[in-house]
Amino acid sequence: MKCGIVGLPNVGKSTLFNCLSNAKAQSANYPFCTIEPNIGTVSVPDERLFELEKLVKPERVLPAVVEIVDIAGLVKGASKGEGLGNKFLANIRECEAIIHVLRCFENGNIVHVEGSVDPMRDKDIIDIELQLKDIETLTKAVEKAKKFIKSGKKDDVMTYETLLNLQKFVEEGNNAREFPKDDFAESIISDVQLLTNKPVLYVCNVDENSIKNGNEWIAKIEEMAAKENAEVVVLAAQIEADINELETFEEREMFLEELGLKEPGVNRLIRKAYDLLKLQTYFTAGVKEVRAWTIGRGWTAPQAAGVIHTDFEKGFIRAEVIKYEDFIKFGSEAKVKEAGKLAVEGKEYIVQDGDMMNFRFNV
């Protein structure tokens, strides 16, 4: 499950990616410095791990991770192959969600590909290119679906009508994710794999002053995002880069305090990205390691067990489940058992975020 960072050239995508992953993607003051999509495996900040570490005192702690992809900057005409358009669009298609970086700061030393700073215009440029590509995809899908309506089957007719209505909706300048849809339409549309159907998180890349006081662009983007039912994260990529350069935890804490920040902006961004991908965490805890495991929302206990090893899923017998809050309250697995708070769950159990799990299996 990957999130792709997108935006026009020179809006701060690669600087932000470097802060997220320490992968050190080339960051320079000219378009297309990120040619191949850089992929970074990013640790998900989770305070619960620190609390578990204090109680269990393991040899090591392993956080959950999420993959972030830094994708080449897009320009007008990408849907027709301009710039690195085809590569850009293919890279987005391979991601499950989009982090859309918008430049919300003035800086005469950093050229803007459009000649001026206007994040709402920049958003529209990318939206239009993705919509144009989706219209191409939908035109083919509608033509294909039309051949099946002769059968007279209700599902075939509904499929055709859904795709036709969606095609008109996108042609009117809308994103597919905003199209009203029931479960049937959702399944049809997900099969078509549209670029504008992917969930999106908007990132306002601002200067230091705007971190403290905000600016006119942030308010406009928040208003736009609310209409799209999307979320916004405000951060300053350059400040995040400065934080990254500090070597000790204490130095970072002092720097954040001076700026009036509780934590780095990238921490909030990573958590939002994790949520955007509809991911959640369960824990295993022992003296060897305390570990956060990444699973999808709604996964069953056997599916969660399979993340550790496929044999765990194949031979699943049961799961012993402790709620994180109960473990913290009682302080150990033994005391949780004494309090009658350890649950034994079967194959149908839906894992909840923060569950602490121990699997019994037989292969």
C-alpha cells in the first residue's frame, strides 16, 4: 500500500520526501529533478509503542511502516505525454492514495513553473490532467460496457449507466472520488482504476511565518478540501528539513518549542497518510521485541496473523486478544488474565486498532 506525493515542479515534494524517508531524493531548483519515483519506507509515529516499551522492556521496538513514493513533477499537457506526463500518470496509477503538495509561499529564489504562486490554480492544473486521463479510460470502459447491455441483464445495464454517468461527471470537471455512489457503483468504479478516484490529502507547504500565523492560501485550500471531504496538513518543508539536520532529540525538541510546535509536521502527515490508506495497527509484545504490525481496516484475525507469517493464517486456531488500554492499566499479560480481560477470539474476529495479539496455530 503506497501513497504517492504529487504536485507541480518546485513546490517542495522532494524536500518533503527527504524529510519523510531520509532517502535523500535529489532536491534542486529546477523541474523534473525527480525522474524515477523514489520510494521510501516510513516509520509511523505511535506514542503507544513508547508506553509498551516502558512496561515490557524489550530488546528492540519495531514501528509500523508505510511506503511513500516521490513522483516526478507534472506540467500542463501531461495527459498527452508532455514533460514526463506518461511516467507521472503511470506512477500515480500504482499508488493507492495521493499526497498533493501545494506551494503556499513566496520565494523569488525558487522559480515557479507557472511564473507565480497560486496553489488553487496549481491544484486545478493537476486535477485537469488527471481528469483528462480518466476521461480516456472511461470512454473505453463505456464502449466495452455498451456491448454487454444487449444481454438485457440488469447488472450489465446498471454497469453501463453508471460508467456513462460517471464519464459525464468527470467531463464536467469533477473528480471521480466526488461522484455519488452506492456499493454497486463503488465496485464497478474501483475496477476501472481511475486516477481521480484515489483518496487525497492536501499538504500546504508554507514559510515559517505562515506556520505560526497562517495565510490567505491555507484558508482557501481548507475550504476547497472540506467540499471534497478531504483533509489538509499545513507544514513548512524547509523547517522540516532543518529539524532533520539536528542530531539529538533534545535539539529537535528545543527547535520545535521555539516555533511553538508540539511535533514535526511530517509526523502528522505520516499518520494522516496511514489513515488515508485505511490502515491500522495491532501489536505483539515480548521480551525479544515490541512490534506494530500494519493491516487493513476490517481484517479478520487470520488475515492479521498472515502478516507475521503465511503459516499463521493457514493453520490459525485462535487469537488471544488484549486491549491496549487494559495492558497499560494492569501492566502485564499475567495481570490482565487475572482481571479476566484477556479475550479468546476465533476466525471471524475483526481486529481493532491497538489490539495486542497472540496467535495459536497448527500447520
